[in-house]
Amino acid sequence: MQLNNKHKKELIVNITPLIDVVFLLLIFFMVSTSFTRETQIELELPKATGDQLEVANNVVEVSIDAEGNFYVNKKPLINSQLTTLRRAILKQSEGDTSIPLIISADAKAPYQAVVTAMDAAGQEGFSNLKMATRRPADD
């Protein structure tokens, strides 16, 4: 018996399901990946011993980095002038000067920047002022 297959079927690989799976995996990895926040302010707070205070949710936090740049609730200010800092503090507090204002200054921050932050808080009428520190490491 002679088999003569003149009409050979061309073998075609359907890759459509493979592409669908690859796209689904891509979407899964994009959604499940956690991205690091590069905009966080890195501060090395000065050391102090004493009682730790609990912080309320509605506070205004003025951060000062080692170069003397100001951040109000982790948002950078366009300059380090007193009027700009006063406006930002007033905007974040929505005019409520009874809420706590926390000054978090880097240990190497210029003293003038800390005094400027305290002056801005005082001029706006904040009386509940706190300075953020960290506990010293036990040697």
C-alpha cells in the first residue's frame, strides 16, 4: 500500500493564548509590585531622653533637613523665607491654631532654620509646639 501525502497540512502554532497569559502576568506584576517612595525626607533627629508623647492625627509637622530646607506635612516649600513658611503652616492648619505643631529638624540642620520655624509658628498663634527627637541608643 502506497501512501502518498501530497497535501501535507502546514503546522501552525497559535500563540494568541500565550500572549493573553503574558499580558495577564504583566498586569498582575504591575499591580502587586510595591514601589518605594523616593520623596520621603530623611532626617536624623537629635537625641533626647524623656517621656515619649503620642501624636494626634491632625497635626502640622514642619520638617527641616540638614541643608535648612523646609517641608510642611512632607511637602517641600519653594523657598526658606519666613512668609512662605507662615502661609504653608496656616494653609495646612486651615486656620486652627489650637492643633499641635511639631518641628522635626535634622540634627545637623542650621539653628537659624529651627528658630525661623518657631518664629513662624509663634507669629501664626500656635501655642502647642513640640520638638521631635529620638531616644539615644543604649550603649
